[in-house]
Amino acid sequence: MARSIDPSPHRREYPDYATLSRVLRHWAAAHPAHVRLQSLARTPAGRELWLITVGPGTTGDGPAVWIDGNMHAAELAGCNAAMAIAETAIRLHTADAADIPLPAPVLTKARRVTFHILPRLSPDGAEAVLQSGRVLRSVPRNARRHGDRPRWHPADIDGDGLALTMRVPDPTGDYVEDEKEPGLMRPREIDDAGPFFRLYPEGRIEPFDGRTVPQPDFLSDNSPDLNRNFPYDWAPEEDQHGAGPYPLSEPQSRAVAEFAQAHPQIFAWLNLHTFGGVFIRPPGAAADTSMDRDDLAMYRQVETWADALTGYPMVSGYEEFTYEPGRPLHGDLTDFAFHQQGCLAMVCELWDIFARLGVERQHPFVTHYTRITQDDLRALARWDREHNQGRILKPWRAVDHPQLGDVEVGGWDPRVGLFNPPYEQLPHLCDAIAAFWLRVAALAPCVTIDDLYAAPLGDDLTRITATVRNTGYLSTYGMPSARRLEWNHPLYAHLEAEGPEPVTTGGSRQKVGHLHGWGHGRFNPRATLFYPFSPGNTGERRLSWLVRGHGDVTIRVTGPRTGTVSASIHITG
């Protein structure tokens, strides 16, 4: 009997690298028949890029799903959610499966799927955020050639071990302290009397000429942004901030892309971020009117589960999550997964802080992050005080800054409560996202070999017949639009014999073709009220071979998405 899984730190805290490594190693050691742990790469700081694979076997030959988290350093909850999915996937293969709150048919289907889970795509970045609290996008290094341009380097100035915010008194300042919530800084209004401040990252300016204060930038001393470094529709820094010097220039992004290319069985992809409480789906660079209608129907099906299980809506990346209208993002991981790998790919921005503050849902969704009123900021301060133990808003302390003189340090610590949920909310978040993704995994194509029969014909000849079926929701090519991808070729059947020899024209290999799944998504225009009929038995194919002789015969059916399935029969003399 397998040993029990360690207590789950991801349900009560944001684990550091040592804790993450310890838990993953324990899972792999406790469940060797179903869990494999490997390192995809090593980061520049020497940390392993851990990938845990959970499935009916450790080879991952059949249909698979991918989950990654924490590619953005401060978005720690993505790691927790990914670990929760891994933990639940392991339970599928133990006596604990009965306690998973999903229907038995869903669990049966998900149990046949391999889960590839990369809990922390940026372990160096996450460690820096956990230890210092500093503002950091993805990686704590900077490969750009800045020359002598001054830039901010976040650092601990007041000796408390954190790099938060500095406020500097300035009559031209654009911020004031709120009169109703002491310590809360809000944008200055025309009728404010002051005093006024400018807000900067806690840290230093390098190089500093004694007077020029540069504009803060979230990539000022850390680049690239891993989510702008993938090869699909990549663009250089001049067109896409954070792109890096070339596609896949970073060991993390390169390792993910190489693994995906080597594992075409991955049919669904979940890229976990924070925050906002929303799923973002392709296309990222075009309106839904240009989208394959069958793909859109698949996303509409998944959208219903997302809303029911997490409460998060699902929105178009182009129509509702483009920061500048008409200027889509480049080098995005989910675009790579959808367009190049043909996956049912999506982003999840975990943690709906807006709902906690009573902010009404806005369209496009991305405006939630910028249309923040004074009342919204005050609501955040109250919520932090009453429901988050004051983890966000820190008191201001006077400090003598080595470059700017008298400043105050404090303000936002966004790690717990803003960027990520309070620790107390982690169990609910983990359960919801795991239940959602197991339903998505249950969409997998499922190829079977049925009705295998050997009919003797005389003269030492035997006709071998078999029916190849796809009993899964998705077709054997996965997403409908993925059928066009060059590598996503049809299924082939191979007859392997020990003794008998094939005498069929064409030999032992036969083309099966792609087999349709029974699912069509939600609101698919092919299924109408006035013509509600099935498309025929396009999910199965009857095959036959003529062989001479006696012995064992094995039929193997292979495909890029489905892996290999086999069935055997013995021909007697």
C-alpha cells in the first residue's frame, strides 16, 4: 500500500523552494507506480525546474494535460494551485479517490490521463519575492544593455528585510494620504490640500547623477518577462516590452517549449497566474469572429465548468484582456500552446479580490486593474484590516535615504491579500481549481481496440478483424483547429506477429485516420433545434488483416495525441 501524502503546505502557506522540493520528492517516492519527478532545466541560480508527472503509468504515453504556475515571481498562488492539482491527480490512483467531490464518470475518465505539472516556472523569482517582498516580474536578473540610463533597483533601505514603497514629500507630487484611511496613498485630486508625495519603489537608483529620478518600471532591473519569451508571434523589445533578446532565450521558457514539442499527447494547457478571478482564452490577437467555431464551442463548454466551480468568468484574450486596444501581446505562452501545440489552452488569473471589494464586473475585463476609484482603495484598506490581518497596508517609517534624503518607507506589501489570496483562502482556491481541471482532463480522447477476432479461412490462413473506437469527448486530434497542424497526423494500426505472417496487400500497417469524439462543445451551430442528429459513426473504424500461420498477434494503434493502445489474440493451429 502506498504511503500517505505529506501534509499539504500549499493549502496553508506559500512554500519556498526547499519546501516545494521536499513535497514533490515525497510524492514521487510514495507513489512510484503513478508519479515521476524530473528536472526540466536548472536556473541561473542553480535551482531545479521541477516537473511532476502523475498518471496511470510514469511514461506519459497516452493523452495528457499540462499545468504550470508562478511564471511571474510574485504570483505565488499559481504554484499552490498547481500543487493542488498534482495532489488530487495522485488521489485518483489511491483509496482517497472516493473522497474527490466529482461524479464517478469524470474520475474514471481523468484517471486515464497523464498530468504534467510544473508548479513553479520561475523558482529564482519566487524565492526573491518570498524573501524580500520586492517588485519582480519573472526573473531576478537583467540581460539588457542599459548603458548609462538610470533605473530603479528595488532593495531594503530601512533594514526590515523587505523592499516595499517609498513616499517622498514633493509639492508637485501626484499622491496624497487618504483622509479617511490613514496611511493609504491615493491619486491626488484637484481639490486636495496636501501634503503631496511621489511614490517610488523602495531601493536605489543606478546610476544616479544626483538629481534625475527615473520613472519606475516593473522590468527596470529584471528582464525578460517569461510570458513574452515564447516563439509564437514573438516580437523584439522595441515592439514588446519584456520579450528578451530572442525567442526562448531563457532556460525556463526553452525547457517548457522543448518538453511540449516532445509530448504531442498534451491536449489541454493551464497557465496559472494571479490576480483578478478570470479565465483568459485564445485568440489573443483576433476577434472571436475569426475563430474556428468548433474551437469556440469547446471553450464555451469549459466556461460553464469554470463559472460553476470557481465563480470566474472566461473571456477572450483579444476582446477583453488587451492592455492597449488593437495591440495584442506577443510571445505569450498560451498562444504558443494553442496555435503551435493545438491545445485547449487558457490562463487563469486566480484570486478575485474585486468581488471581495464589491467591485461590479466590468467590460472589457482588463479595465478592472485601472479603473480604481477612491472608494475602491478605501474598501481595500478596510478589507485588509478586517479580513486580512493588515498584511497589505504597512505603516510608514521615516528613513534617511542615501540618494534622496528624507523619505518614508512602508505602504503596500501586495504579496498576501492583493497579488495572492490570504492564507486562509488557500484551501477553497485549491479545491476549486483542482475540481475544474479534472473535468477538463476528462475531455481526453480515448482510443480502444474492440471486437478483436480471428476467423480461420483454411489453407493456414486467418482473417484478423478489429474495431478501433474513440470513446472520448474530444476527437483524436484534440481541438478541432489542431487537425491542420502538420505533426498531428492520423492514427495508424500496426499488426505485430510472433509466427503468423501478414499476406494482406499493404502489409502489417494500416491507416485508421482520425476518429471523432462524441463531444461538440456548447452551443455548437452544428447541433440545432430543428435538426438534432448525430454525424454518423465517425468515431470508429473497422480493420482487417489476412495472416498465414499460427501464434500470437498484437494490434497496436498509435497517434500523436493518443499515444499507443494495443490488444492481442492467439491463433491456434
